[in-house]
Amino acid sequence: MKLLLIRHGKTYFNELDLTQGWCDSPLSEIGMSQAKALAQKIKDIAIDEAYSSTSERAYDTLEIALNNPFMTIKRDRRLKELNFGYFEGQPNSLLMLLNVTLISCKKLCPMKIERLQLVGMDSHLRL
């Protein structure tokens, strides 16, 4: 079994450098273009099942990338991003001023991952 992890495309909050977890900023034009480009990259991969968090940005990215109207995408709230509480929708610079590290969630992750490459996106997450 292979597991393909896909990060959502760029959102309006990403473009404005605002913190988002449970706030659900929609995909921007760039994000939709990224999802379409991802569709080309994964078009030859046989995908048996598709799961998404309940956030629209994740679901929309997956729906565009799969490009398959017959594939049912199962939404699962357990895949939902962290809730940043007061910091939701606030500038990311505010978190940096307060020395809050978004990657502190590493302590919550039982897997020993040193580098996670996000398929089809331009970024890498270093844990």
C-alpha cells in the first residue's frame, strides 16, 4: 500500500501571511493553479481511496487534483489542522514576536520524521 499525502494549495490567508488552522480561507487563484498542476503530476497514479480533512481548502485541492468525478472523497475531522485559537487570522509575524513555533506540534507526532516532502507543492516541512 502506498500513502500519498497532499498539502492544500495556497489560500488567501497564505498570501496575506495570516495564521490559519481551523479558519477556512479559500484557495486563491494560485492555489487552484497549484491543484491543477498537481493533477497532471499524479494523473498516472492509481488511487483507490481519497480522504480529506473537513476544511474546504483541503477538500477543494483534492477534488481538483483528483480530477475524477466518480471518486468519492471521504471527509474526516481527525485530519483537521491544529486550532491556533486567538492567533487564527492574525499575522504570522505576531507568532514570531511572541516566539511561538508552529512546528511545536512535532511533540504531538509519534512518528520520527526528519523531512516531509509535500507532493506537488514547492515547499518542504522540516520537523
